[in-house]
Amino acid sequence: MKPSNEGVPPAATAGGAAAVTAPAAPGRGRGARERLTPPSWLALLFLLPALLLLGFLVVYPIVYSVIRSFFDASGGSFVGFDNYTGVFQGHDDLVAVRNTVVWVVVAPTLVTIIGLFFAVLTERIRWATAFKLVVFMPMAISFLASGVIFRLVYQQDPDQGVANAALVAIHDTFKSGTTYPGAGPRTGGDQPVHEQGGAVLGSAPVQAGQTALMPLVKVKPEYLPKDAKPAAQPPAAKAGQVTGAVWFDFTKGGGGEPNKPNAGESGLPGVKVEAVRGGKVVASATTGEDGTFTLKKVSGAVTVRLPKSNFTASYGGAEWLGSTLITPAIIGSYLWVWSGFAMVLIAAGLAAIPRDALEAARVDGATEWQVFRRVTIPLLAPVLMVVLVTLVINVLKVFDLVFIIGGGDPNANVLALEMWTKSFGGGNDPGAGSAIAVLLFLLVLPAMLFNIRRLRQERK
């Protein structure tokens, strides 16, 4: 008969004393693990200085600006949404809104395209690292310094402004000529030449085989070419020719006979001369270094004419800082600064593209353009979108370049600059400035949220 197990605890069954559950080792339970985690109040204590600084520098200004935007300039009267509606009223405010729209549409798109071009280019050229360094270098310069640089680049005088110096050089390569702005004939009395519609004409017709003297006065010394020689008597005309001279009819120190080339008087080279009959040009020539000219293949009586183009100002380049081009000019400086930023981010995206996909497309017979358009661009789309949205956020806040290059010109105004002008730059209306600041914050906020969402999706 087997002994009964009735009344024996379960822990004392098979196995005897060895089967009894051992007590838990001290310091290894759940409570011990919880004690290793610092309490929440301690973490909050360490975060408190940063939270206070963040609240003082970010949260408080935002809340105060929102409240201040509903009051007038003095801050004593509640005006509701008048400051917000005022942003879209008045010439200067509307120009700022228009320019901001132009900036948002044009600048980020161009910077992204240029950055993409540079990023693709650096994969196909030698010395890619040096090229990236040169393109990215403007990012190391402050916007203030960049604005000063381009303020000098866009100077109207070609001797000072690099942009106009280049334009003038290109223009003169294809269309050269010397002009004498302000020059003209003497007035009063019986003069051999007279002015008509801006041109200078001989007072009497000349026949083939004769000479025509075309004296001019009021020639400014700075317009005299360095290759100008002393005025000379024109050579004797042959059959079928009309010779003549164009010179500065002024003798330093006085003296000399009027309307005749005298010693000490300067010839005017580069002047275009035409022979006109019945309103049509039958022959033309250009004066030499001593001012003489020869009109060939002339028959009958003609009128010698110096066209109006001889007396208009020479091409001096574009008016970059004028009312028409000032915004595109400032956007050009923005491209110079930010193209390197876009290039670096897009180049990183290109490096992450699997080469197998590109090689597979080439094996299937795709051209390089098809590979770029149908494989590279779709794979780069997330990176391009992040770059584009980041630049949109930056453009909405652009201030430095517009303030320095624009020099206070209302035609270059943008919302960020208008906000500063109304609040601190002499407008004396913090309410209107706060309203513009709140609008800019509301415009930037969706772009920021979009960027954050994209980054989280890429991490997942």
C-alpha cells in the first residue's frame, strides 16, 4: 500500500526539498529595473533651463506678436483684422506681396535645377571635389557680405560693375563704334553744317569730286578716343568720290580760324558719315584717326550727313538696380549663394541611387537622357522635394540680400523687409509689422510640417 500524498504542499512533491522554489535574488526584480530609470521630475529638472530659454526666445515672441497684431501703432486701441487686411492694401504693400510671390515661385525652382545640374556634372568631371568646393564656397560668406559684393557687381558704371563690364564687352564685340554724346555744330550765322532731328547735315549739297568740312563743337574730353590724331585737311577727291573731315573745332588757348582744321585741334575718329540723296543713303564711310573720310561711288549732288547714332550715349550695360531688373538681379545673387547647398544635398541623393537600376536601363537600350529622366529623377524625387521645400521656407524669410542690394528701393521690397520697415525701419507701426510676421509664420508652417513628415516617412 503506497503512502498517500494528501496534505502535502505542491512544492514538496517529486523532487523533495530540491524542488522548492528558491527566493528571488535581491536587486534583480522589476522594481529594481524601475529604480535604475531616473524619475521624471529629475529629467524635467535638467530640461527646465532649455525649456525656459526656448519659451523666452520662441514661444513668448510668437504669442506676443499674435496679440500685438490686433492693435494699432500705439498699442492702445484694438483694431481687429485691420492690420492683416492692410497688408494687401497700398502700393508698397502690394509690391512686397507680388515680389514675395515671384521669389517663392522662381528662386527655389531655379536653385533646385541648378543644384541638380551641378550634382550630375560633378559625377562626370575630373576634380569634382574642387568644383564642389568652389560652388559651395559662397555659403561660407555671410549674406551681408554677399549683398555688398553684388551691390558692387551691379553698379551701373562698366568701369566699376562687373555685370555691365561683361555686357559692354560682349556688345562692343559685335557692334563696335565711337560716339560723342552732346556734340553738335555751332549755332547762329552762316555755318557749313546744321542740326536736324539729332543728326548733323551739311548746309549745302556737294558734288562728286568735292570735299565737305564737318566741324563740331561741345565735344566732352572724356569721349575723345586715345587714338585720335590732330585734325587734318581732307585729301583731294577723285572722280566718283566725296572727301571730307570731321573734327573738334576748338583750339586750346584760343585762336585759329573757325570751320577749318587748325593746329592743335583734334580729329574725331569712328564717326559714321553718309551720303544722302532723296532721303536714301547712297554711300557711307567711317572717319579715320585724324577725322578724314572718303565716300566712294558717288555721282551727282549729295548731302553729307552724320547720323544721330554718332551723338547718342554709347551702350553702358543694363540698369540692374532699376525698377525693372532689381528683383531678378537680387534673385541672381541668391542663386549664387544657395546653389552650392542644393548641389551638396542632391549629390548625396545621387550617391545613394542603386547603380544596378541605372545599368539595367542602359542595357535595355535607354539613352543617357532617358536614364536621367525616367530613372534618376524619379529616384531623386524625395531629395528634390526636401530641397525645394527647404528653399521655399528660406525664401519666405529672405531679408539680408534685399536690404543690402535693394538699398531701400520699394520696387525690391518683400514681406520680410516690409515687416522690418514697419516695425523698426521708420514705419513706427509695430501692429502692422506683427501682422506681417504672423502671416509669414503661417506661410512657413505648412512647409515645415511637410518637411518633417517627409523626413519621418524616410526613416520608416
